[in-house]
Amino acid sequence: MNEVNLDDVRHQLAALNFKADKMRIVTVSAMDADLLESCTTTAGECFYNSYMNVIYGKGDRYVLGYRCEETVIDHAIIRKGDKYYDPTLQSEGEFSEYQFAVLTEFTVFDMMKHAKSNKDFPPDVDYVLSKAEKFKNVIDVDKIKRK
């Protein structure tokens, strides 16, 4: 697994107006080859891929958040059972487990409902920030209002 300083990650998330202490950090694992082969894995399209994979039952939840790297990267992955997977990155080749800061998780119904109000695009970080009041458990709404 790639080692990353989680205190640095939390500081970066706080600077992006998130309540970093309320965000869960999970480990993203490699999925087995058969499941990966059946997933949508368009290169560089994690939001679309995760959306399609949940619609077609390859995952139970669409998970939105940040890859924990030296500089955090907004990203979407899927959850199946109690495991988190990233078919987009895994399909690119060499894959090692990594940490992911969960902003929110959507069931297929909620994901599609939010996509409908987002001009048919899968929910992304900008969308969630635009609906900050609905996600105030992880978004520092007061900090946004002060800006």
C-alpha cells in the first residue's frame, strides 16, 4: 500500500472546506480479475465508470471522495459489500492498495436521483459542494458562507 501522511491529507481536506475529522479513511483493494473484466473501465473516467458499475450491479454504492496522495485528488470508486474498489485505476495496470477519504456514498437510487438534478452527470465533488446544505455532515458550510 502506498504510504501517505493522513494528517497532511486531513489538512488538505479542511482547506477544501470539508470536515476532515468526519470523513472516513478506507482502504481501496484490488478486485478479482473476473469482476474487473466485467466492469466499465474507460481510462480517466472514474465518475462515469463508478456510476455505470453501480447501475449494472458491479458495486453496491457509488463512493465519492478523495484519493489520499501527496496532493489529494477528487475521485469516485465503488463499494461492494464491505470492500472498496477502483476499477478505473486497477484497469490501467500496476495497482496497489491505497487510502481513500470518503465524502459520501450513494445507493443506485440516490445516485441516479442526484445525476438527474446534475444534468445527467454522475455526482462529483463540485455537485456535492453546490448542495452543501444537504451534505453538511462533511462540508463546513459556515466556512463556505464566510468566503
